[in-house]
Amino acid sequence: MLFALLLDTGVRIGEALGLRHDDIAIAERQVTVVPRQNDNRARAKSGRSRSIPASAELTSRFRECECPRLDQSEECL
């Protein structure tokens, strides 16, 4: 899923690693990069938020992979 996200959206690795489920809008087919402090120290390079269009294929993969509990989400990565 990580490689598909990087390829489809062109986000930087730090931005991708800092994403949360809420940052991916499936219906709108958008990924929003939000600068924030993350436990994994991943960060967005710029200090501002930005929205990036995502393909139908990527949002479909994300929908299939979306897990109801956080501890199960590791299988999706």
C-alpha cells in the first residue's frame, strides 16, 4: 500500500509515513498531507497542508484494506 501511495500521489516518504486514516478521503479521492508531530517522527517537509488527488484504483485499494481496529491495520501495509 505504501508504494502504491507514493507512486500514485507523488508524496514524499516522510509525508506518507505521517498520514493517518482521516487524511485519506475515499469518496473525494483525495489525500491530505497535514504537518503534525508524529510518534514515528515522520514529517511533512513544508509547513502547510495540501490536498493531492488520488486515483480510483488507490482509493479502492485503501477501501479494501481499511481495518476497523488499529491493531489489524498492520496487515494492510
